[in-house]
Amino acid sequence: MPALFGLAECLTAGEKYDEARELLERAAELVPEAPEVWNNLGEALGRLGKTADAIKRFDRAIAANEKFAPAWFGKARVLLNAGKKKDGKAAAKRYLALADPNDPMAVTLRKLIEES
């Protein structure tokens, strides 16, 4: 699984989201309890504009570990970008409760909340 996950991260960094999605779906079959896999799958789907599918994957990551802050961040970002302010702000507040206030992602999320 580490090889699939690592390759998927490289593809995501290269903005090859559909290819990353394919690898992450295989990784999720191998380790369905890993929140990192579900989170990254949510990120890839979100970048592909598949909001509903992305949210489902973030929710799987959160179900695997409700304190996994990156999944709350991803869920908030996707929801806010889709104009779903109420749900996006709720996910953002959960992320901000878990994250270090000086974390760059926290700063980004606060800006997204202000803009929405």
C-alpha cells in the first residue's frame, strides 16, 4: 500500500487527479481503515469537481478517525467552494478545533470562511 499511496501523492502533486483517484481507490480496497487514503481520495475527487463523491470519501476518513484534521479541512474546503456555506462552516469549525491555530491550512480555511 505505501507504494500506491506514494505514487498517488506524486500524481496529485502533478495535478493528475484522475490517475491519482484510480490508485487511491485500489489503496482503499487494501486498507479501508486508513483515513489518509480516504482523505486523499476525497481531495482528488474534489479537484475533479465531483463534490458529492469527495464528501463521501472525507466522511469515510472521518469515520476511520474523527480527529483526523486534514479530512475536516478537505471537507470544509470542498463544501465552501461548492457554495454549501452552512455545512462547510461546520466542518471548518471542527477542523479549527483540532488544528494548531498557526497552521497554514488553518489560516487558509479562516480566509475561505470569511469569503463565503
